Amino acid sequence: QVQLVESGGGLVQAGGSLRLSCFASISTFRINDMGWYRQAPGKQREVVAAIDRGGSTSYADSVKGRFTISRDNAKNTVYLQMNSLKPEDTAVYYCKAWTLIGVYWGQGTQVTVSS
């Protein structure tokens, strides 16, 4: 079993920044891809950003240029730096990890952006 624990969510005004963290219970050297997803009320969960083992990244069009995903294998942690936040970024943000033994999700962290 792999546990993922997200932190860093909160309430922020539009234009502000937050950094989300996702700590993995195993070395991230043993994890292939890691990603951040979000789910707003009444909407489907959607991918926000992903990073592979080699550090290559991809982003949803809605967050390109504003969000940055990174991973620190020494700390077993993946980050999501979110800048220029908009009210439409309000959602529960989830961390996801693809490993050789399965796919795992964190419990989620709430991000609320006020206008």
C-alpha cells in the first residue's frame, strides 16, 4: 500500500498563490508518474498537471503559465505551485501516483479562491 498525504490548501484571494504538497509513504524513486487532479462541486474530476519519473511535465490548458508541478525525490514529495489564482480554480485538489503495484490517490485538500 502507498499512502499519499496532501497539504497546503486554504482560502486565498483572487490573484494570490498557494503551494500544495503531496507526501508519499514510499520513495518517489519507486513511483512512475505523479499528478494533481481537482474536482469542483458538481463537476467531474479533471487532471491539472502531471510529472513523470524523468521530470517531464504536462498541464491542463486552463492552468498553463500559472501552475508549476515539481517533485523532490529526496523528500518523497510532489508539489503544485499555484500562482495568479482565479475563483474558477476553487476545488478539492487530489494527488495521484502511478506505481508498479498500483495507482493511488490522496484524500484531497480544499482550495478556495475568493473574488
